[in-house]
Amino acid sequence: MENHTQEELKAHLLSTDEHFRSLCEQHAHLKHQIQEIEAKPHVTGADELEEQRLKKLKLQIKDQMNNILAQSRQVAVS
């Protein structure tokens, strides 16, 4: 896996790494939940708290995905 772009590496991991695929699915689900809250005509205080919680969780998952991508890039370079 030499000189792979970010998207190629991500596609490879999606097809070969169950953990990475699971993280991507969780990330997409959280994004959808956040969009649902943001689409509400009247957002309550509880909605705002839930939105912040979901955004933090989504960011943690994104960080995990980026770590896996970085590790895979290093392995590919080695």
C-alpha cells in the first residue's frame, strides 16, 4: 500500500477492518442524530445538552478513526 491517498486508505480499511467500519457507522449514526436535533423547530435545553453530548462522542470516534488511518499510513510507508 504505497502512496495511497486518504480516501483510498479509508476505502481499504472500510473493506478490511471491522473495527474501523464499526466506528464509521457509529460516526454516521451520531451525525444523523445531531442533524435531527438541529432540524427541530423548537430546541429545548435537554435537546441542546444531548446535542453537545453527541457532538463530543462523534469527535471521540473521529479521533479514533484518524488514529487508525495514521497507523495504517505508517505501516504502508514502512
